[in-house]
Amino acid sequence: MKKFFLCSVILLLLTACGAKKTTTTKHSKTTKEKLAIVFKKYEHTPYRYGGTDSRGFDCSGFVQRAYLEAFNTHIPRTTRQLISTGEKVVKNNYQIGDLLFFKPSKKYYHVGIYSGNNTFIHSASSSGVTKTNLNNPYWKKYYLRARRILNAR
């Protein structure tokens, strides 16, 4: 009788442990959270003309990498290609993830990603990957246009 009781208790314990399942719900990250993760990963990475990785980024190299890592989205490599990708966005009607374009010289364009609260993330030649306020006089002066790639498909 003791053996039967002992076997029953052991069997009960084993099935009780096996039957207990933990259910976890996956928290789907927002666009802002995904972008913040990529920004933190590469913040202060130096500017490098033609750069596309953690050794250094140019502006479009950073944008391309950020879109791939944050949104699993392949986008064109150069600013000249990006400037006609997606949909037009009316100035100051930006959504997080929109591309912002600037023309600081006759020869070059610059691109960054709108990150909310009137800021954008980009790889600047002076400071590498950084976050900048759109009210910064330099960037405000050279603002050109915005394009939406996310949700534009």
C-alpha cells in the first residue's frame, strides 16, 4: 500500500509540473521603440563617407542600416535614390520613421529619420550618429522635404 501511495504521489507531482504551462504574450515594439534601440546601438558612431557599419556611417548608410535593423525594410543606399522613395509628407506633419532631407550645399543632400518630439537621428559629419532638434538653425535653414516609406506600401 505504501508503494502504491508513493507512486501515486510521484505521478501526481510529475503530471502537475508537466501540465503547468506559462503563457507569455509577445510585446510588439512600437516604431519609436524600434528606432530608439537602433539609435542607442549606434549613437556616437563616427561619420565616415561611404560608411555602412559600426566602424562609421555616412548619412544614407546610417538610414539604410536603421531601416533594416529596426523595421526589416530594405531601402536604397544613396540620398539621391531615397529622396524619391515613398510618399511626400507635408512639412511638420511628420510621423516617426519619416525620412527628412536637407540640402546644405549645391552638391550634397543629407538625410535623417524623424524620431518624434521635433527631433531626428542621423549621421552628421561633425558628430557622427546623433539626435538633433529640427529647430537647430543650421538644419532649419537647409530643410528640403520629407518622405514616408513606412506604411507607404
